Amino acid sequence: MKNRSLVSINDYTKEEYLKILDLAEEFEKQPKQNLLEKYVVATLFFEPSTRTRLSFESAASQLGAKVIGFSDATNSSVSKGESLKDTIMTVANYSDIIVMRHPREGSARFASEVSKVPIINAGDGGNQHPTQCLLDMYSIRKTQGNLDNLNVAFVGDLKYGRTVHSLVMAMCNFQTTFHLVSPIELKLPSYVKMHIKNNNLNYFQYTDLMDVMETADIIYMTRIQRERFSDPIEYEKVKNAYILSADMLTNCKPNMRILHPLPRVNEITVDVDSTNQAYYFKQALNGVYVRQALLASILGVK
């Protein structure tokens, strides 16, 4: 994986996923190491982020790297009209690797084609979020003991949810049964469902969250993303489609765990936080270890 960009989760093989997860386990045991003290990591966030940006910066800092970049494009030359190409080519002169989030789908692939240093896609519009996918897989393996033969329920915004798209594609390598819960307007895109079919796996579609509560090993909740809707009226129609509360967990499997890429709005009530099923805050912490593994692998120190 040395010097290879990570734009789509499909850029890596199943074996490479597992290598990253195994390496993340090592970093979980010892996160503070000076492996990257000779490297500069650039974080370019053209779109707001809390967990992804800070966990990447934490991951890099704990490994001794210098971190440069911006968290708001209005504070960069983009606000003066600089093109994405010029920004990437310039920052590539100052860094050894670039972590980029951008609202436009395909922007990360374009960046990887013009950059002389590796690009890690930290989310490109409603397309993909491969590093979130890897930390989700790490969290699933930590809670279930393996990644094979699980019933995984995806709930909420399956149309625009880039975290969902990436995770579904990756989990097609592990004999997963997919349970897709969403409003009709926010169903999983056809190209992602075709990926499931092409791997000879099964998926089932629902509009009622309770239909999967007794079956699921993992419930992957997502928020309805206001920023992806061009029509506010359409957003208002679906914004409260699914709200998971503690009283709904009565008949779930003992091993069932709830994941969420965060931020949440109101789709998981706070009374769920204290249940055994809640795993989303630990999931966020796992992001540091997985991103350490990615930086170390791509920069060739592990």
C-alpha cells in the first residue's frame, strides 16, 4: 500500500482491509509512537468536519507527524477563486500525504490524478468515505469477533449516505446479509445494490425499523442529511423518519451493537447511550487507530 492513494474502498482488496484492521489493533495497544516524525500530513477540509478531521490530526500527531492544512475553505485561497488542481499541486509541495474532504463527488479521484503525493479521501459529496468504512469494519469485528456471515441493518439516509455506500461495498467481501431500512425517497442507489447482487449476496428492503430489530447483529444508524437536499420541503418530509430509543431494544440479539458515523441529530435518543448496545462513541475512538494504520501503511513505515 506504500504511496497508494485511497479514494474508493474498492481501491483496496479484502486482504488489504484485513491488514489495516490488524495494524489498527497494534496501534490501539500503543497509539503513541514516533513513526512519522519525519513526515508532514496535510488535512484539506473544504466541507465541515469534526470527528474525521480531528481523528486524522490526532492519529498523525500521536505518531509524531507535523500537521498542516485548513478546516474551512473560506480561510484558504479557494475563496479567491483558486482551482482544486492548483490547491492540490501546491499543497503537495509542502507535504508527504494529503487528507481531503470535498463536497463534490469525484473530487478525490481528480486530486489523486494531479497530486504527486498520496491522497486519502475523507469524503467526497455523497459518493464515498473509505476511512470511515474501515473504522466501521474495525468496530464490527471488535464487537462481533469476526466479519463473516452477519446480518447488518443500514437505517436512514441510504441514498446520500457515503458511509453506507462504502461499507456495503466492503462488506460484500464477507458473506453479509444486508437489511436496508429507509424512506422510499432515500433508498440505496441501484449501483450499490448491483454490487451486492454481483457478489451473490442477499439484501432486503424495509420502511419500518422494527422489522429488523430481532434479526440484526449490527444496526448502522445514519442521520437524514439536510445538506444533501436541494428542496427543503423534501427534507422536512423525511427528517424524522427513524428514531431509535432504548425501549425498542427489548428483543434484540445479545450481541447486537448500534453504530453511527456521527454526528447524530435526533435519530438515536440519549437514553440509548447507557445501554449495552450503544457503541458509536467507541466507534469514533476506533477511527484514530485505523487512521494511524492507514497513514503508517501508505507512508511505508509499517
